Amino acid sequence: MLSAESAAVVRATLPAVAGALDEITTRFYGAMFRDRPELLDGMFNRGNQASGDQRRALAGSIAGFATALLADPDARPDALLARIAHKHAAVGVTDDQYTIVHKYLFGAIAETLGGAVTPEVAAAWDEVYWLMAGALIGREARLYRDAGVEPGRTWRRWTVVERRTETADVVSFLLRPADGRPAPRARAGQYVSVRVLMPDGVHQLRQYSLSSDPGRELRRITVKRVAGDPDGEVSNLLHDQVREGAELTLSAPFGDVFLDGPAAGTDPLVLVSAGIGCTPMTSILAHLEAGGSTRPVLVLHADLSPADHALRAETRELVGQLPHARAVFWYERPGAEEPDARKGLMDLSGVELPDDATVFLCGPLPFMRNVRAQLLGAGVPARRIRYEVFGPDLWLADSAA
């Protein structure tokens, strides 16, 4: 709970702090990586740093958390905190690192805002920070406990037992724990971090959704090659160097967007994706099929063409095995492989959405914003739309702010 005194100060200074957050976070990361370069080795992704996505996500999260506290001082923004906690656990964040972040973040605030940061202002924002950090530390401790790992020690080696080309720029890797122990618990829709050693000796990581039934001992990730350096350095290394028999370092599964309860539930599901956003949807479908689900399922996917649609044939097969499932595909360049597909971008007009459905949404941010607006316009309540973002969650941070 934010004290009344601090709330008044934060409310008065939030416009100035929010307006300077881009400069603050730029200074913060610059100083922290200068003094603590080891944090770039397997903790922070260079691609997200170069694009500014990590900086914008942090800025939005801070502003969003402060705004939420002012709106309801007795509550905490659970959606924002849950999303961040899962992302942190997936890269092995530990309690002591919040002290490091505090040092450099508040140094950057003082450097950016100068004399405006009085002792009173500093104390109020310090309270906001530790309320947020304390909530995250508690959530992350529970996530590590539930995953059966020590905080920050989430990594295991996995052996690639099969590599399969899905499309011209997408490959799947089927994996088995290299130590012979059982695979950790996972839920359909969750992701893992993949940690690889780059040619310059620095470890880098990316999150990839599990794309197979998470209840099996073998797990699968499906990776799209990303152009650019450093944006695509992890995916390019996986595409170019990893073959059957190789070993990869994976985190335990995390992610707050997953299929709740048993596959045998009865409420309808709508699985909406574009591009490589199909991967968590395929995992959900495989989990439903393995559990003999009879629930209504509507699969909606948009892509460039049938040839670019990763896991297309598998999706069709899984839909065919579920008694109350159907699929609608959209392609910008339709092909004979999917004669019933619709042409162009996803347009939900004319699509009959089941009542009281839970919607899972994954794909590029512009796609998700557009489709979410269509879903809301069709009468789907916002609370029933769950989405996953690959990389820093700019959408949630912006929405919270």
C-alpha cells in the first residue's frame, strides 16, 4: 500500500518522471552495463537493448505501476506484475539484482531530473520502487518453488533428438532432458528461454513457446529465423548450427498465458494467431487432443501464404481429431494447399464466435491490437482475451500506463 504522503508526491511528479522515462532508462542501462557487464552475459538480450524494446518496456512498467497505485492505493496491478514475474523467472532473476537495479535506476533519475529530485521526491519514488520490487520478489519466489528449482538456477541441458524444417525460415527442435530426469511440469501455452553461447563468448537468450503437448517427456520449440544483428543472433545460430544430437540449455517453462484446468473442460476456446504466433496455439491443440477434449474450439490464423504457415498440416490434423473444432485461415497470397482459406488480412466479420469463449491471442503487436479491437467490437469481454508477446511486453506496459 502506497502511503498517502508518497501518493501525493508521486501524483504531482508523475508527469515529469513519465515524460523523462526514456532518457532515464537509457542512462540506467548505459551505466549499469558499463559497471556490471556480466549482466549482458545471459541475462539481458542484446537485440532488445539495440531496438530499445527493453528500455520502453521498463519505462512503461514503472509508469503503469505508479499510475495503478494512484488509482487504487490498496491494490496492485496483478496482470502487470504476473507478466513481469514470469519473464524474470524465465531468465533467472534473483532477489539481489533488485538492489543493483535500484542503485542505477535512481542514479539515472537524479542525473536526468537534477534538482527536481528533492529528498521528498526521492523517498516517494523509492517507496513505489520497493512496493513493485517486493511484489515481484514474492511472485518470483513462488514461481521458482512451483517449478522445483532454486531461484535463478532454472537451467537444464536438453538433447536435440530431431530437427525438422517447417518452412523456408522456420525449424522445429524436438528435445529430451540430457540428464535423464523427468521433464519439468509445463502448461499448454507457456514458453522456455533458450540460452546459447555466441561466437564472441557472450551468452544470449530468447524465449520460445513450447509447440507440442507439454504433458509429454519430449518437448518441442519452433523457431523462426529473424533477420538482423543482434536482433536475430539467437535464431540464426539455432538455424545454422544446431543439428540432431546437439545440446541446448533451456529454462524451466514459464508464462502466465496458458490453458487453465484439464483439457476436458467444457467452455469454448478461440485460438487466434498470425505468423510464428501459431506455436503456443499448436501446443494447446495438442494438449486438447491428448486429453480427448470435446470442448468447442475455433482456430483462426493469418499468414503470408500456406507455404509460410508453420505447422499448418499439423494444425489441420489436430483440428480434425477434435470433434468440435474448426479452423479458418487467412492468406495474403492464397494457395491451392488451402482452397477454403480467405484472402487478405484477418477480418472477423462473418466469423461466428462462440459465446462465453476464452480467447488466446498471439502474433505481431499490430496484428494483436487490430484483432483485439475486432473481438471487443464483436462483444467479447476484455477479461476473456489473453495474449502472449514474444520479447518485452510493450503492449501491457503501454496499456497500464
